[in-house]
Amino acid sequence: MCEATIQPTKKKVTDNAMQKIGFLRLHILMALVAMAAVPALAQVRHVTTVNPMSRMPYMEVYEYDYVDVQPQFPGGERGLTNFINKTREYPYHAYKRGVQGRVLCCFIVGADGRVSNVQVIRGAGDESLDREAMRVIREMPRWKPGRVNRTKVAVRCVLPIAFRL
């Protein structure tokens, strides 16, 4: 039997091959930078300035979905539902006329947890239901405020209040 040995050949690395390796390294570096930038873009502040009255200063308000920790009602969602059900009173005239519906409200939970700037986004078709929904939200106790980078911030929240007979 004849044994043949294979000798590794040493190839001369050309300047063209070095350029290709350099470009490859550059593209990998750019891809890594781009991947690191995506989470940084997620940290872009989605902030609105609110001036509820012309005499009051503007305040920065974060949107609910863009904070690290969302504001929380004491007792969580179950506590919020219980509070709404205990506090809500069906307006007499709406009850007599059989008016039902859902009132979509927005409000701001401040950095101190207080509820302010209550507004109706979409009413139920009866102004008394809209007023009652706003009253229920205004009577809420202090919430645990939202946080961005461990700092308490004001956050805009949207909450539907249902009126069913």
C-alpha cells in the first residue's frame, strides 16, 4: 500500500483578501451597533406636555405603554374593579330612560400618585353617564406612580367605565 501524505499549503494572503476581511469586520461591527441601538430607540421618551389651565405650568406626561413600570391602583386590577363597582351610582334619569353604555375616560396619575386631568374621550351618549364616570375617577385614592429609570413620573391612563342595567 502506498501512503501519501498531504502537505498543507501555505497560501499567500493578498491585499484584496485583506480588504474583504476588513469589510466583513466593519459590517459585523455595524450590525452589532445597530442591534444595540434598537433597545436604545425603545427608551425614546413618549412624552406629552399638558397645560390643563392657562395659569398652570406645563408638565411632562408619559404614555402608559412607554414607561418601565406602569402606575398601579392600590389592590391591583381587582381593587380597581371593586372600587368602581362600589363608587359608581347609576344616574336616575339615565336609569329611567334605560340608557346604557361605556364611557372611555383618560386621566393622569401624577408622580405623587394623585389622579388629575380627568377627561371623557368617548361618551356613552348621555351626559349624566359621562359626569358620573368622571366623578368616580376623581374620587380614586392615590395610585402607585409609574416609573422610568427608577424615577417616578406622571403617566396618562385610559379607563373604560361601563354602565349596564
